[in-house]
Amino acid sequence: MNIYKARWRNALRQHAKLNHLYKKGYMVFDSTGEQMDGPFILENNKIIQKHESPGHTFTWMWFENNKEMDHGLYTTIKEYNQRFAGYKAVHPKHIQTL
């Protein structure tokens, strides 16, 4: 398998794990403690995330399967996976009220 295909498959796998957590009701927090909006969407060979705010929709591109652009295919698998090292997932049933 060529390195670009391996990197694309790795990115798909990482984001599928996060989508699975969202589907099960988990809240996901990034390495800075900010809650992530989910889910991730596969659209035109891109992994994206859409954020809604009053009157606006923002789209974040996480990875693009396109060798002409540097949106993931030129990042090693190790470096890409490192982005998620500090992420945490919490199920709402484990949150305790005061």
C-alpha cells in the first residue's frame, strides 16, 4: 500500500473512532479541554466538521485526500495521531451534579 493511502485510511479510522463516541452519547474534549463539536463528515474526499452558530455555519477541514494540497497527506501517521493524544471522552451519565 502506498504511504498516501495508508495516511488517508489512518485519518478515516481516527475520525470513525470519534464519531462512534459521539453516536454513543459521549462528549469529547480536545487537549486544551475545549468540548469538540461532532460528528465528523466525509465529503468529497475530505474529513470535515461543521459548527453552527446563530446565522453562520463554519466548516473545519481536518484532512483532505488530495496530493496537490497539504491537508494531511504530507503529515506522517505518527504526527497525525499525536493530535489526538490529549483528547478525552466523557459519557454524560458519569457527570455528577452539585
